[in-house]
Amino acid sequence: MRALTKLSALATAVAVTAAVAPAALAASAATPVWGGCAAGAGVDPRQECTTLQVPMDYQAPGGRTISLAVSRIRTAKPELRRGVLLLIPGGPGSPGLNRPSAQAKRLPQEVLDRFDLVGFDPRGVGASTPVSCGLSKADVALTRLKPWPAVHGDISENVAWSRRIAEACARTGGEVLRHISTRNEARDIDSIRRALGEEKLSYWGISYGTYAGAVYAQMFPERTDRVVLDSNDDPDPRRVARAWLANYSVGVEDRFPDFAAWAAARDGEYGFGGDAGAVRRTFLRLAARLDRHPVPWPGANPEELNGNVLRETMLNAFYSDAGFPMLAGLMRAAMAGDPLPAPNTPPENALQNTAASAAATLCNDVEWPSSVTWHRRKVAQDRARYPLTAGMPVNMGPCAYWPYPVAEAPVRITSHGPSNVLLIQNLRDPSTPYSGAKEMRRAFGERARMVAVDSGGHGVYLANGNACGDRTVTAFLTEGVRPERDLLCEAAAK
């Protein structure tokens, strides 16, 4: 369950976009009425909000509707306007209502001149019709929402948790939960396009947003203009999210050397060892020690620093080099027996919403294996091959017991359609590794070009200071110019 592996980064954002202000009046998909947005940290005063009504079930379009919260910041230069740049959030389960405000601070002026920035909370999320499974506080601990095995790889607690979550979602999740899927997100995106009166959409999808964007390009190819997919998921239709979760094993191994080199260069400060191999051994020893002897950590969930909490912290820290000092500081404190830093625990209500919407997408998209024996064997194999992630990426989750059958087959991404897709990808991404991105590139064929950037972290465009990658995406958005062939951008100078 890959989306549930990003909750610490996503949950705070969910809380920011908790509601649309009353001034953003409800509107039909055909006639949006724009008004003010709910006040919140970082909300640009130019951002407008509206609420669209879309079918809960697109197979029964005359039935019940649900709400989609949509926002926009219009270009200040309408004479240069090309159209809409839709910002597709990741997760699944991540909000996107305030993304226009966030990206307006980062995007080059030439992009802002040519596009209205449009954001949205996907169905089930935030200010759109939300979902929740009413889980206990213990069951939304980050080391539960990621299926980390117990000490020595035991998965008994994971099996019990998986069944408990699936039963809770069936009992309290509501009808909307059954209709959350990537196919329906693509249909919602097309409803947004129609409501905006646009013949075609340009969009920038990040992480899970790359898969949602790829599915939209497959289902509605004639409606796409300029498509940027950033930090790409493997679109394998046989596995879909099972592949994304499994790819964490590879991604963390790809990324760890960046942290190890950084820490080794600061051995005098942290004491993890003077070379990358020593840092790796230090991390694995500490995680094993904390498996056996957790350290109390009041205010965290769970309220202890155990081996899996350290692994969870590592994974989140690897999303950006800026996370390295936090991970190193926690390791140093644990090794020395010093007081631990204050925990950064996401709000429980945010975790409840994200957990339910993410689980619904992942479980409704594709069938998952239900054999406990199969999972136990996979975990043992993965732990041996990829000790940093301890078997988590192939462990059992709620989809094994999901109460609803998959309503539609996963979308197969193909080369049939316009050649208007640009993929951009870090070589060392802990979440969506380069190996998976190459599968997305292969699926699109000549519809796509890929820009690979010699960098680590999750998120590429405007995220890591690589002028080559940033320049290539900006030129595509503003001028429609793509590289003639796939491109490798060298590492940015430090």
C-alpha cells in the first residue's frame, strides 16, 4: 500500500485544505461559480475556489453526485494565455486544493504567464466529499500504515491489522469508498476540464499523479495538450500499486548511498563512520538494537522509537537532502542515549482521511494476493535481499481482505495517442525509483521522452536545483519543445 507510505508528508497538507470557504459556492460541473478559498497558511490571495458536482458512479451518471473542490490562479497576462495547467497531486490520498498557491511561488514567470494554475482535492480527500474508515489511533500509527513486519520478520500483527482495517472500511467507509479509483479520478479530471470550458488540458502530475495523468492520457488522449509526469510510477497493469510498494525496496537502496556519503563527510559531528559502508553498518546495527530495546518517545505514535520507526523516519528523510540532518540527529541521539527531538506527528484526522482514500484507490484499482503464506515467504526473501526496508514493501495490507471486488480492469498504458508526454525522473528516488520510471517510458513508447536527472530525492521539476532538468520542462510547457531523444542531465554543482 504505497500511498500509505507517504502519510507523514501528506497529512499536514490535508489539514490545510480542510474546507472550501462559504464564498466558494457550489456549482455544477458545467457552470462553476468562483469565490474565495478557506483561509490557511500560504494561500495566495489570487486563488479562487469552487465546488463541482460529479457522478459518484460514472456508470450511473443520473444517480448520486459527490463534490470536487477545485481552485485556480488565473494568469495575469491573458493575452499570452495558452490554457490550463492542472496540478495532479500524489498519494493517492494527497490533497491538491492549495497547490496553485504553492506552485505560483516556484514556477517561472513564463509558465505563469501562459497558464491558469488549477488544483483540486481528489474524490474522497480533504474539501471534496471526504471518506474515513473510523480507525483507532493505534491503527493510524505510521508504522501501521506502512506494513512494517515485527522483529525477525513476523507478520502476524500485519495480518490482523489488514483484516481489521478492511472490516472497518466496509463497516463505516460509506458508499463513496467503493467508487474511488484511478479510472474515476481520470473521469473527474475530465469533468474539471469540461467545467472550465477547455478543449484540452495541460497538466503536471507528481508521484501517484504520474499514474493518474498517464491513465487520463490513455482514456482521453484527444483532450491532452502538454503532459509533464514527474517522479514516475511503474504502470504495470498486472500489479499497479503492488509494484509501487515493492519498488520501495529498490528505491531506498538506490538512495541510501547519498545519505551515507553525506554522513561520512560529517563523521566528526555524527560519529557514524568515515565511509559509506560504515554508515550503512551503523544504521543497520541501530535499527536492530531498537527492534530489541525501543526508546520511549512521548508524543509520537507509537510513543517509542523502535527499529521500524527509525526505518520509517529514514524513508521520509530520503525524499529530500534537506531531511538528512533530521535523520542523522535522531540516530545520534538514540545512539548516545540523549533526549530525542520533538516528534513530528501528523494530525489524526488527516491520517484518517488519507488512510481511507488511499486504501480505496489502491484496493479498488487491482486485485491483491490474500495468501498469508505467500506474503510470509515474500517478506523473508525481501528482508534478506534488501535489509534497509526489512520486508515492508512486500508485506500484507488491507487490500488482501478488501470487501469490494475490482469493478474495472486496470488501464494499460500504450503508445497509441499523441506524442506530447514528457517524463522527468531522478536517478535515485526512494519512492518511485528510476527502474519503475523506465517502465512508464517503455509503455508510452514514442508518445513520450524522458529526462533523467542525476540527483536523489522524490520530485524533480523545481525541486533539486538542476538547471538542465528545470530548463527542459519549462521549455516544453511554454514552447512545446521536447528533446529529440531521451536526455540525461548531469548532477547540479554542489
